Amino acid sequence: MDDETLLQTLKNGLMIAGHEMGPVGDHWPAIHAISKGMEKEFTQKQTDEAVLGELEFHFADILHRLEEKAKQATPEGRKIILEFVKEKWEEYYSIFEPIDAKHMPKSDDLVVEGVNEYSNVSAAFHIINNLGVRS
């Protein structure tokens, strides 16, 4: 599920939970505030991912440039530079390479852990799961 679909699903769930709590009440301002807050959190997440993508590109570019500059260095300098670059490439791949599927955590674990850093999304989960359900 992509971010837009997830956001819309959460917003729809909030609206359904709100209607289950009643058509009138002091819960509606909170539901609307949480809905707007989720939009901001998703926008921030998309911005963070774009920044990470740019960082990945520029980091690789810098390492390629260092490799080229190493060719102009003395043999001792070249060795030092290339050892440094090799170490940085290892860091680069450990950060930016996709995780192997066999090492991926279960998606349920990610939802529980990941949602805590998004307070409005966490509140939406809480409302949908607990407050909107009538016995």
C-alpha cells in the first residue's frame, strides 16, 4: 500500500469511527485535527525520503570524485585515499542498499514500532481500533 492510499484509508477509518461515536460531539474537532496532523506527518515523511535520496546521490558522487582524485596522488597518498574510500563505500552500501527479504522484519512489527514516531497516525490507530468500536 502506498502512502497516499494509507493516508486516505486512515482518514476514512477516522470518519467511520467518528460517526460510530455520534454525529455530534466534542470528538469531531479532535478527529479533524488528527486528520490534518496526519497529512503534515505524511508530507514530512515524503520530504525526509526525498532528502535521503539526494543524500544517497551526492554521497556516491563524492566517493567517485575521490576515486578519480586518488589517481593524481602519490602512491602513498593513493593508498590512504583508496582505503578511506573503500571504508566509506562499505558505509554507503550498509546505509543505502535495500534490505534482503530474508532479513526484513514482519510488517506487523514495523507498524507498531514505526507508528510511534508519528503521533497523529498513532492517535488515528488508537481511535479506529478502540474508540470507534461499539459493542
